[in-house]
Amino acid sequence: EPKRLFNLIEFMINDKDGGGSINEDEIMEVLYHRYGKDAMQKMTDEVFKHAPDGDKELNFQDFLAIVNAGMHKQASDKDKASNSKKKK
């Protein structure tokens, strides 16, 4: 599936040291390019507020959870906007 491959490639590109995780700055860059500044800040705040011991690194599974949640929220927001336009 192309989207899965895209997610893997994007993770690997941002995993600068090849250690299997990306740090907070790297995930913020990905989220900014995908969803914009406002969504990026909200998503990173939510993700890292539960990080144990201030750990600011994500593995691939965590990364997928974040980008998939962002895609679902974006689709939901678009549906709400189009439904409100239809009602008018």
C-alpha cells in the first residue's frame, strides 16, 4: 500500500542517526509539513506530555500512531466543514 511505504520512507529519512527512533524536533518537522503549524503544536504537545522521564524520542510504531491520528482528524474536519456548507 503506497501510504504505508510513504510513512516508512518518511520515518527513515527523519531517523538521522539510523537508531530506529526520531526525536521531538524531527517529528515536529514531519507534522509541520503534513498538517501545518497549529496542528503540529497540538499533536506534539499531546504526544510528549505522557513521555516517561522526559523521553522525547519516538519509535516507528509511535510515529505511525501519530500520523494516522492526524490523518483521521484531518478527514473528520473536512467532513464537518462540507456538512456545514451543505446545510447552508
